[in-house]
Amino acid sequence: MSVKPSTNRLLLVMLSVAACHAPQRDFAIPLEVVGRYSFLVETPEGTRVNGTLDIALDTIVARSEAAPCRVVSEQSRQRLTYECAAPGTAGIRLLIDRRHPVTNSSWTYFTPVRKRRDVCTSWRTWEDGTRTCERSMPEEYIEQVWRTGDLVVTR
């Protein structure tokens, strides 16, 4: 099967137009930001995670000094998420801003928090059908709470 020269030119023009309108990368890191940085996470409970961010024009890699970090599967166009092991937690997530990784990144994690509440142990039912608590007892329980903060990044 032979293709006419005019068909080849048309195909070339169509491919050129498609290439010009191809989507750009989701993020572009400014050249002055490229390099290796140190990061620090300090939680209110006293957990510290130190590590490095290696920032290239199209790639950001997070490494913790104490334990490995892994990329979390669900990603967004604005953020790159790493999960790093940290003592006393189920893992700290680094939320790295793809456009401004040095200034707009943060960390987050779940932590157990001990709380107290009163639990009714004896109820009274009134003639109109309403119920009120006559006696209660304090109870402790654990609730998982999100903690978050700014990622401290230095050169």
C-alpha cells in the first residue's frame, strides 16, 4: 500500500499541531529552588523526624534519616505525599507542594488522644415519656486526632 505525499504532509501537520497543544507538566519547579534541603518535623508530643528533600526540575524525593519514606499511592496535581515511619505514630505524612516545595509544604498524622466523658448509668422516665439521666459515671476513651503543621525546610 502506498501513501500519497500530500497525505504524509497532512499527517505531519496534524502531529505538529497536536504536539503544540499537548498538556504541559502539572508543575514546574523554579531553577533557584533545585537542590538538596533538610526538613524537620516536630510534633506536639515530642516526636522528631529529620530528613532530606531532593528537589529537581520535575522530581521531588523525600528521605527520612531514621526510617524510610514511601510515596503514598493517592496523589494530586498540587501535592506529592510521602509517608515516613516515626516512633509513637502510625506514620507521618509529608504533604509537599509541587510548585513551592520549600515554602508551602506541611506534615500530618493521626495520634491517639485520651479523653473523658460522662456516661449515663441510670435513667428516669417521666410521665410524659421523656427520659433524663439520674446518675452518670466518668469514662476514659481514646480518640484518633489529626495533627498537622508546617514542614520546616532549610538549605
